[in-house]
Amino acid sequence: MTDIAPADAELLRLETALTAIAANLVDLDDNPARKDLDKSTLSGQTAAKWADATDALSQLWDGYRMLTDLTAKARALRGQRKLSDTDRADFSHQVRGRSITLSTTTVPLAQRGLLGNSQIHTTCSPAELLSAMEAAFTTAVTVATQAGDAWQKMLPAAADAAAAVDNVRTLTRQAGASTATIDEADRKLGVFTAQLASDPLGADESALIAVRHLISRADAERTSAAELREALTQRLADARALATQLTEAQASAGQAAQAAADRFRDTDIIAVRGPDLRPDLAAIDALAAAGHWALISPKLADWTRQARERLAALRTAAAHNAGLLTGRNELRGRLDAYRAKALRRGLGESGELTPLADAARAALYTAPCDLDAARAAVNAYQDALTATIAREGR
């Protein structure tokens, strides 16, 4: 008698898979990027890849239909009250054998032998079809996801660039300056936007970056030397104030690190290192003194970014290193309080508690201090003290 237990397990697996497939196919159909791809006139890489993905989707739905029909027939056969050996063999073949016909090809008469078949059938097992469907689903999802990500990332950026183009063009005309640069930015942006709409997978973000550079250049061209000098003078003043904050933060961080040195492990102490930024600011000041305002803006922006990053790192390091001492002192206070509590309860000489208290004290008063280990030791003493009091009713 044919053992149909493996076939029963496979049928259950196929039915479970069909439930998941149905949900995922519906989600894919509802995906906004997939809908946009279907209704858009595509070109380039996106057109080619979406054509492949569309074929994959068609195969997915065909496969879903074939698997649905097969599992329904197999379940009906399995549901019979009594199964003959033939029924058992048929059931096993349906769910585990090459029972699905994928295509039927007619062999031309001129290519047949006398005993040859008039048709060739391409078949596969349900498991093989399921595997092929998984690959097809991956193909479709990958294209839809990549296209959607490209649109989501670059369409807002292109819209921002378009608004910037309009704004700079208006200001340029008001200033009576040449619009050649901003016109070039507008032309390049139009080309990029058109490609992004029809071929998101082929759209190169570097083209948008080039547009932004043109916009910046056009804006710089229309900005008068007086406006530029006024703005940069204020930014230089802000940079000098930032340099003062850096000096103060460096001193605070150094004091906190020095206070923690030798008391804690080197790996626990944060040290902020990096080149001295003051010479770079002095060089920018020299450019300002020489009237080279056009050269200052990018250098000053880069210096300010580095200075702010350094300032944030120094403040973080100072807070962390100071926190080491604060944390250790807090643990020492906790230990003293617990030991006083033990003495009040007559547990000062407890054979169980005293070693734990000594271990906690050693962890807190031995340099370098491992704060995590010390905290664990204090907690262990506290837990043991609480348990002992509860146990002895003191």
C-alpha cells in the first residue's frame, strides 16, 4: 500500500504557500510604484526590466492558478472516504510528481518519426513550480521597489531644484544680471526630470547634483560683492565665536579626561583627537583680509562643519568622562548605605554578606575601576542583603 503521509505533508505545505502567495500578489498589485510603472510610458533600463517583470507577473498568476487547481483536485481526492491503491498513487503523483503541464507544443509533421508523438508536453512538480514562482516574484518586486525608491528619493529633490531655479531666475532678473547659467541649469533639470519620469532605474543622481551646482553658481553670480562680503563677515564672526567654544570645550574635555585618568580603564575614557582647526580659520581670515571673498564661502562652510562636529564630540567626551566619576561616587554612596543597613540589622559580620561587601568595596576603590564590574558587585551585595533580611526576618 502506497504511503501517502509525505504527500499529505506536501499538500498542506502547498495550501499554506498559496495563502501567502495570494496575500503577497495582492500587495504587489496594490503597490504604488507598480501602479505607476504600469501607467507610465517607460524607456531605457526601466522599460526593459519592467517588461521582464511583467512577464514574471504573468507567470506568477498562471502558476497561482495552476497550483490552486491542483491543490483543489488533490484535496478532493484525498477527502474521499476510501482510497484505493490507484487513488493513493494518483494523489501522491499529483502533489509530489511532475503533474503540472506548463506548455504543450505541436511537433510539425515533417519533424516526426513514424512512432513519434505529435505533441511535446513540458511538465514540472508543484514544488518546482513554487520555486519558479518565488524567483518570478523576486524579479517583479525588485524592479518595482528599485523604481519606487528612485522616484521617492529623486522626485522631491528635482522639485526642490525646480523651485530654486525659479527663485534664482527671479532674483537674477531683478538684479539685471545674466541668466545664462540659470537657463543652463533649467535645461539640464528638464532633461533629468523627463528621464526620471520614464526611466527611474536609469536616472543618474549626478545629473541632479550638476544642476544644483549650476544653481549655486548662478546664485553666486547674481550676488553682489557687497552682499557676499556682508554675509561672510557675519559667518566669520560666528566662526570665531565657535573657535572660542572649541577652546573652552577642549579644556573641559581635557580636565574631565585627566580627572578620570588612572582611576578608570583607558578603554572607558573617551579621548577626542584631530588636527588643530585654528590655523585653517586663520587662513580663511587672511583670505578675507585680502578681499578674496569668492574663495571663502566653501572653505568656511567646511571649517564650520568640522568645528561643530569637533565641538559636539568634545562635549560628549567631557560629559562621559565626568560621568565615570559621578557613577563611581554614586555606587560608593550606595555601598556605604547598604553596609550601614547591614550593621543596623546585626549583619555586619555575616559570613555570606561580608565577602560580597569586600568585593564591591575593592571594585570601587581599586584603580583602574571597572565601573560595570563595580556596579554588578554592589548590586550583588544589595540583592544578598535584601534576601538575608527577608529570610531571617530582621
